[in-house]
Amino acid sequence: LHENGFNIKLDTNGLLPMVLNECIPYLDYIAMDIKTTLTKYPLLGAEDVSPLLESIDIVMSSGVDYEFRCTVVPGLVEMEDIAQMGEMIKDARLFVFQQYRPEKTLDPSYGDIQPHPDELIKTFAKVMEDYVETSLTRI
């Protein structure tokens, strides 16, 4: 792809650090999800968070441009979670909060969850500025 002028971006949940490590030499950009705090990851089926922590280290030390991002799902991401999430990716270049859209869920049970107000997500981004170089929202 590079030989044909294409840039390569990888979107990952970070739960397969060995695969991420193999991909690094071919990547121009990495977008990695931080879905919630370490203590809430088991709610998503991830009992062992060590792969996630390993992937965070890989991304931050890779030399590849990157962002960490979070789709703000109410119940999984609340104000009291932001500092813990910030500690997970402390000193990262970029963290982006994305608005949750209940009409685009793989699990139908999430379809009834009402998104956080945009202003609250902007407040999350302001708090995250204490932990990362740049914190943005995609609302």
C-alpha cells in the first residue's frame, strides 16, 4: 500500500498487543479505543486488562502518530471515570472523546441508552487536559 501512495491507519481496541506489535512497521497512524476505566472493562467482557495496558505502552513508544479515543457510553464513562482513564494514558499526545450514538450499536440493549449532553463531554475533555498533551471532542 505504501508503494502505491496510501497511508495506513489501524483502529484497535488494544486487546491483542502481539498483533499490534507486528503491524507497527507498516502503520502511519493508530487510533486506539479506551472504552472505560480498568475496573469497568470486565463489564465489556475483558477480565484481563493487561493486554490493554501493554498496547497502550506499544502505541505510545511506537514512533507512529496516534490517538486514544473514547466513545462516551453513559454508565461506562462518567465524570468520576475520567481521571482514572487519564492515568492509563498519562502524557499521551492526543485523547478524543466521541459522542455515543444509540442507533449504531452492535448490542441491541445499548439502543435505549441516552447519550450524555454535549456540554458534559466537553467537560470530560477539559478534565483530560490534565493528563494528555491535547484533548478534543467529536460531537
